[in-house]
Amino acid sequence: MITRGEMPRLRRVCVVAWGGVAVSWELATPGRLAPSLATCAAFLLPATGCALHIRRVLLGELRRSQEIAGAAQRALLRPMPGRIDGLTSAAAQLSASRGAAVGRDLYEAVPTAHGVRVVIGDVRGHGLPALGAAAAVLGAFREAAYDEATLGGVLRRMERALGRHVRDRARSEHPSACQAEPQSPAAAEEFVTVLLLQIAADGTLLALNCGHPWPYRMRPGPDLPARPAFEDRVRAEPGFGKGRGGGGPAQRPVDVQPLDGETLPPLGVVPLPVGAEPHPVGELRPGETLFLHTDGADEARDAAGVFFPLRSVLAEAPAPRTPARLVAGVHAALLRHTGGRLADDVALLVIRNDRS
């Protein structure tokens, strides 16, 4: 059975085949070159019109698909506000699928009565099922972040939302199975890595991590000597700067350290422990920055198989290290390192404490 989406391609093949047969038949007739050329022109003119019409139809469908993908992107990953309760933020998502506008990563930050609550996550798999799981988990966070008194309550709401999504997907894939608890091999393997953070008014950090990479905390390095300006190093070090472009003012070094704490299994692998509650992981003091990311950044490789040096890139980021500049700089460095061929989706979220 031919679907509606295959009709333009089928019409294009028929037009090309029809034109090729007609031209071949006319030119193969001996002694009729001039009439044959006239007949070929009569055949090719309507064929050209049909081809142009098909091209217009395909371009229209492509524009509509891009509009739908853009609407899905805006609904799933809303643009991050520049300021959230005294914190400056920036975020971006880069899909590994060529031409895709949405991926399977998720992030959000919302101000609540308990502090700014942040989530970043990564859904296993690709395509529409992964997008549905990301929407279910992110939608649960957006509601529970305001209602639940603890991060543990938020995480349980997200776990229940993922469970409902998996069960509904199993029922749709296997309608003849038991309506109570249908089983689907694909749905059974669906899980989400999630990191929940709570940034209190005094900068105290609470975290719940379900199989997600820990973020980096960036702070000025007081014990490290400031690097001299480019021109000073050229004069002081023979041979320094050869093959390098441009200089700049001296910038204070930055200390990049990962947060650390207990890590639980990803959501959907096993049920959450009964006593899963957040634990303190330090402070985010004024002027310090949190760099959150998905594992697509850590696991990106170049053609030789070398992993992307994310921590070094953050430490050497040029000043001023604003959240927007960090996001743009890391994305550019990722594309250079991988040659523009990412093997996994990447989501980046940067939060800087600009409170007085």
C-alpha cells in the first residue's frame, strides 16, 4: 500500500521514466530527426512542468515539517530566561541526528519557594519514543518543582510520569496484550538519567543524581598565578606565540572541579529507594558558575578516538566567562573536535550566581 508521504516520490519517478521512454523512442526512429526533436520538446515541456510542481510540493512539505519541529522544540525545551532569582543562565541543545530540530535531552530551571530548582536529563534512544519520554519527565518536573517540599518528592513524581508513559506506549504497541500490565521489550529498556539540583538563597546546593554526569563548578583560582598577557609572554618566552593569532589582556585563571555525591540508578531501571532524599554537595557562592551537561559532551570523540577534553576547555575559556559565552564556546569546541559529526545529542546548561 502506498502511503501519502510516498506519493510525491512516486510521481517524480513516473515522470522521469515516462520522459526517458518517450525521448528514446522518438530518437531511435530513423530518418525523422527534425520531427523527432519537435515531438521530444512536446513531451519534455509538460514533464518539466510536472517536475517543477512536484518540487514546489516537496518544498512546502519541508517547510511545514520544519515549523512543526520548531514548535515541538519550543514546547519541550523552552528558552531559558536570562535571569532566575539573581542567577544568570544560558542553555542550548545540539542534536546528533542530521537535520533534526529536537533531541532526547531535557533541561529546565524554575524559581520556587524552596530555591531555584534545576533539572537536566538524557533519555535513552532516539526518535519519537524518546521525545515522548522526555516530554513526560520534563512536564512532571515543571509541575512538581512548585508543589513538592523536597527534591525527593519531585523525583518520585517524575518517576511515576515516566512509568505511565512506558505503560501507555506498551499498550499502543501491543493492544492485544493484557490491558492491566502489557509488556513491551522496547518500553522495558527505556530509561532516563536525571540530575536534580536545588540552589538556596544562600547558595547551598542540594542534589539528587540518577545516573547523570555531575556538573562542574567554576570558581576563580586564588592559589594560581594569573597568566600574563599574550604580548608579555611573547617577550618573556622565546618562540612563544609562533603560529598563534592575536593576543589579549591577562585573565585570571579558573578552578574547575566536578561536584560529587551519591549516584542512584537511572529512572526506569529499578524503582527508586524508599528513602531517596537529596544531600548537600557544597555551595554556589557569588561569582561562581555551574556547568551542567549531558554525557554527549563527555563522550564526544574526534577521528582518532580521543575524547573531548571538556574540563580543559572550561578551564581555558576566555574572559569574560558569561553563561552565554561558555555555552557558545563549548558548542564551537565540540564541533571542531568532532568535525561536526556528533555521535550523541548534547545539552548544556550554565548557571552563574550573580547575587550580591
